[in-house]
Amino acid sequence: MSRNQIIRAWKDPQYRRVLSAAEREQLPAHPAGAIELSTEDLSVIAGGAMGKFTPHCTEGNTCDVCTG
């Protein structure tokens, strides 16, 4: 498998699906790490969760978003 084919397989899910099982097994790990998150990983993500103070607020000076 050429370098260009490997990069395309990393970037293009449709191309990756047309590869044979043997070709997919030959793909090296993506250098950026896991492409998809597991259910376990997703269960600990708190994206968008806000505490009492957010980066734009300081103690004693809260905004409507923080005091909701």
C-alpha cells in the first residue's frame, strides 16, 4: 500500500470501507491517535458543562450564564 493510499484511508471513511480486510489490517495506526471515541470515553466528557465560575467570570463578578 502506497503512502498516498494510507493517508487517503486515514482521511476518507468511504475509501477505507472499500479496502479489503487484509488491506485494512496493513494500515498503520493513525498518527493523531484514535479516530473515534469509545462509549467509555464519551461518558466522562463534560463538554459545555459549566461550574460556578467560567473563564470569563471572576470571583465576585459572575455573569447571567453562571448564575443562571
